[in-house]
Amino acid sequence: MITSRDLLQILGISRATLNNYIAQGLVPRPEVKRQAMTPGDRPTTLGYFPDWVLTRMQDILQLKKSGMSLTTIQAKYEKENINDEKKDVQKQVDTVISESILSEKKGLSPPAADSSTVKRDAALKVTPESMDYPAYMIDFHGEVIWLNDLAKEVFFNDKIPERADGRSIFPLLYAWAKSLNVTDRLLLLRYHLHLIQTRFSRDNLSTIQPINAEQHQELLNLYTEVHNPEYDSPDSPSIQNPRRHGDHYRLVSMTFREGVFVLYVPEHGNVDDIVAWLANRDAVIRSLLAQRLPTLTPLAVMVADLQQSIRICSELPAEEYFELINQIWTTLDPIFRRYYGAYGKHTGDGMLYYFFPQPDQNYLLNSMTCAFKIKEAMKRINHEWLQKKQWNNELFMNIGLNSGEEWLGTFKTNNHLELIVLGETINTAARLSDFARYGQIWATKQLIGKLPMQDREKVTYGIQPAGERKNFIGNSFSLVENLVDGPLTGTKLADIQGVAVAEVINFKDD
């Protein structure tokens, strides 16, 4: 690993330039660590990159010196597919899929490996809509978040439930596989449990509807099986096609951070193009998420804004302001990821993140824990910049938290994909962020009240009514209008004057 500091010194570039290359996807985001560079030194927060990033950056700088634009350089790397991770994925897919499917076609031998150019050309022919076989993607709740038209017909009869909890794959598999023999049915169910077993808890089985008591017990037994250390799942299991007896499907899967892609390939199906398509992992997940099913889902929303950002921007040279903002984003991004925050669009230097239900933890608690980790991180950044600039500005990230149930979907252009949530939940969180001052965390009663009692006991929250700033009332809420001196008409806070809220001032992290 190489530190960001060493990278900048060796290459002679600014931090803003490095952050720009990260934003363009030319190099990965660093892994942020706080540790001493040498024994006995004070711990320092630095970003750490894989060693190959140095070579990549040297190549980029040489290409720029030759007159090539950054956009052209980016296209060049995407086209040539020289990223080491992509090469590893391609080898893995070629091995797992090609050998397990193509080598078992009757009378055929596994074909020799094609050139990368042929594979890329073949991959261009494939889109999620053009696949000739049923395919879907499930999240780690086991809920379907994408499927093609064939899968809609086979599993849903073209009727897609609106709510996420109505899209569990297991009742669909039971209905579809009712004519299968016991061996194939258990293999099918066991395989899907194995695909999501790293984050799918036993308790999640009790939320699956509609299944009967016998099916529930069967899933419990299978869950125990796949969590046995000695369980060895087949890479590409074969099951009978319930609609055409004598024919068989092979199940092919690929796991992503967002869920698992599953494809049903007929025994004699042609998968050459699909193998090439799956080898480009980044393109696959982008195309799948671009067609994510709109779904009505519970969620928590965090809006965080840098206090006095206009003043700070006016006082700093442009390069230093961008250095500050990039440092904040680079430091906070791993925190959001740790607590499964999903990035949402927000103007300026503010942050909007969504927290969705997780199979193995409480998403409401995740949002609150994340808020406190951000507050702690901002204290460190503030201290660093106070020493660096010797100024009177304090760096605070003011945070608003809210929860609700909203529609989730995606907005896409030719080269951009964005997660979109519709509804008032975001607006309320944004107004609470406007209301907060000096790094406060304000949350709605709706969010805090939904926390289980054992989690709520970890939170110290309350209010200070207007005119009683020294009288903190714990475990209480207030309407926003009662926390502000004077009328709210015509202000940003008018939208939330009737919302019950509390300031979260402490949190006991396990």
C-alpha cells in the first residue's frame, strides 16, 4: 500500500488533482486509516492506495503531457479494460461459468479462450433486456430488486408487488417449483439461501410472506445446513425446468455489494455473449441498478451541511477550499459505507444519504450511529484546519435525521446513474439540518420513536424550549415552532414548524 502523502510527493501533484482522478473513477478511493507512520509518532489520518495506483497515475500524467484530455484517458482505460480487478473478475467468470456450463453441453468441449477484443464485442450485444433466459437480482433480504421480462412472466405472472416486502424470492420459488421433485426443490432453495447467507439472518425467515408453517420450517432447516462450515454449495447447480420436463436449467450467479444476480440458463443454451458481459463487473451492476424496480420502502434520511460554507469559501483560495471539501468527503465516505448509507443527490457542499432496512441490523440505529461518527470525524478535521490556518472559523457539519416510507428508484442518463427517493422525508431532514447549529444532530420523533427500547436507551436526547436555553428536558420532544423565538412564516423552517423533534446529544456505541 502507498499513502496519499507519498503519492503526492512522488508525482508532484496537488491533492485536488488526485481527488479529481478519484472522482473520475481513474483510481479507486483510498482506504482511510489512522495510525503512526513510524513507532512513537503521533497517529495520523491518511488515505492508503494499492501499489498499482502509482503506476496508473504516472501513465495518466504522461498521457496528459502528450495532449490527451482527461475524458479521452478515461475512455481509453474503460475500453482497454486494464484494471487489475476487472481482469481478475474476468478470469473468475470464465472459470466458474464457462467450465461449469459450456463443458457440460452434450457432445461439446469447452471452447478455447477468446481474445479480449472478441469478448468485449460479444459483451456489447448483451443488455439486461436482451437476455433470452430468466434473470433477476435479489438483495440481502432475499427480495427481488430487478428482473427481466422473462422472469416477470415466469415468477410474477407480470404482476409486480409495490412494496419491497412483497417481493421475497422464496414464496416465488415455492410457487414456481411446486412440480419439481424434492431433490431439485431443496437444491433451488438451499442455493438461494447460500447466495445471501453472509448477511441474511435467521430472524429474517420469520418475515417472509406468504409461506405456510411447513415451508417456514423447511427454510429454517436449510438455513442451518448452509451455515454449516462443511457445507459446499455447487458453483452452478442444475435443476429440472418445471415447465418442460426433461429439460434442465443451470443457475449462474454473481454477487455484488447491492445484491446477487441470478441467471437461469437452459442446458443447451448459448452463453458465450453472457459470459463476456458478466466479465465486465462494473458495467453489469450499473446496467442492473439503472433498471431497479421502483419500490415503496421504509428508510432513514440524513442531510448534513457544512456551517458557514459560503464564508469559508470566500476566505480560502479556491485550491484550499476544494482541498478542505475533498478531505471532508474522503474522510466521511468510509463512515457512510460502514453504516450502509447510500449516496443521494444534494446541492452544494452538503450531503444527503439514505439508510435502508438491512437484513442483519437496524437501519434507524445505523443512521444515528453514523451521525455521531461524522460529528467525531469533523472534530478532528476542525482541529487540523485550526492549526493549519490559525483562523477563527470552526468547521461544523449540521445534521438532520428523519424516517419515513417513500418510493425508491433510479434516475439515469447515458453516463450517469443516481439513486432517487421521492417524498417529504428528505425535505424534513434538510430543514432540520438548516435548523441545527454548531454541529448539532436533530432527529424527528418519528425516527427516535421507532427505535427498539434497547436501542433507544443508548441515545440521550431532549429539547431546550425557546427562552429556556439552560433548561434541558431529557427524553422529550417539541414542535419546531416552540423551539424558535419569533414567527416562522416566510422562513425555511415554516415547512416543519409542526414537526416534533429532539436534539440528540449523546450516543452509547457498543
